[in-house]
Amino acid sequence: MNTNGINNAAGYILGKIKRIPDIAVVLGSGLGSLMDEVKDKIEIDYSEIPGFPKTTVFGHAGMMIAGELGGKFVIAMKGRFHYYEGHHMDVVALPIRVFHEMGIKKLFLTNACGGVNTSFVPGDLMIITDHLGQNCPSPLRGENIDKFGPRFPDMSEVYSKRLVEIAKTAAQTTGINIKTGVYMFCNGPQFETPSEIRAARVLGADAVGMSTVPEAIVANHMKMETLAISTITNMAAGVLNQPLCHEEVIETGIKVGKKFSALIKEIVKNI
């Protein structure tokens, strides 16, 4: 989408919610229960927003929800757009561009992913400290829009160290045993093979998934302060002797909903 399209989408959302949110949140598969905690909700269906496509993945409701959470005014995507759905990367990254155009400076990304680190178990939460994105077609490919950022952005601190420390403190406060690690992007929609997971482990990945990295790259390009947290919903291929399925991802995401919501609220409160 061009800058006019981004402006139109941003203007439409701001016209509905009447103020600039403190934080934008993107919710992963099965993690939408956090929105039950939001007060004074304003709901916008993606179909209402100019230029927004529909989400086609089960567990992604396709709603923008704004309201009060943890003492802050937040806006959340209950469902995101994925490369594997057939979208171009500029569409995958579109909501992040729109959030920036709305004046939002802080971004909170969440996802459901597979555990590569064998010390992890399904239901763990992991703060992303870095990512492996060499499999990710760059959302910055093509003509650079200078108002968003430089042609060759530095990637030394995609995930804010300040926000990582806030998240760790929030985990201690809520009594949650939080993990930290490196997230590796895979194109999907097929799950990874056992050999691909062994290679990911050698490269330093602690978890694998099919989202988050394009959004984080675009946010970094625009100097949005970004935090990302993964829910380990299943162990990746070859770690356990069992097949993988999306239903397990959704089921585990729902099971950890209470713990996940408590952590996110505490983080938001302290940002």
C-alpha cells in the first residue's frame, strides 16, 4: 500500500477511537483472550478499515480493539496477516506502518510458536531478545520511503533492551517463570521438518514461527520501540515423537491465556 493508503487507514481508525494509543499490540494464534481484560472497548472489523485484507487463519478473529488495559490506552490486532496466506510482505507489514502513522511509538508483538530449545515445555512464555530472519523476504524490499526510515537500517537492537527488562520484572512480579531466547522465522504454512529444526538449533534458535519478524523489521525501520513475547504452544518437529497440528497451537494458547494476560497487563502498566 502506498503512503496515501496508509494515511487513509490511520485516519479511519483514529476517527473511530478519538485518541492516539499509548501502545499497539499484535496478538498471535489463540491469544485473543487478553482482549477480555480491556475496558471501554471500541471494536473495528478489519473489513471496515480502508485497504485492510481479511485474515484467513483459524484463531485470528480479524478485529482491531482499542480500550484501557493496565492503566494505558491500547489498540490491539486480534489476528494478523501472514506471508503464507499469500500476502505480499507490504501487506503483512501494513498494520505496523498504520500504527506508526497514527502516532504510536511503542509496539508489543506476541505469537504462538514451536519450541526448539529442549529445556522448554509447551505453555512456556519466551521474551524474544533477537531473531534469525534470513528465511524472511524483507518487508523493506522495493523503493524506500524516506519518511519511514533509512534505506539500510541498523538491526543491532530490534527488540528494546529497556522493554525486555520491564518484561522480566513483570514476570517476577506475577510469579511467572519467563524464558528468553532467539526466534527464527519460517515461511510456512507447513510445519518445519526435524532436519530443519536441528539446523535451527545449531544456528542458535530457541523457537520457530511464521510471523513477528516482518513486523519487527518494519517497526525497527521506523524506530518504534518494540517488545515481543512468544507462547511456546508445542515442541518443534523431532523434539517429541508426535505429529504437529494447528489445533494443538490454539489449544495451548487458550490454556495459558490467564498467565499470558496477567503478564501482558503488568508489562503494559509499567511501560
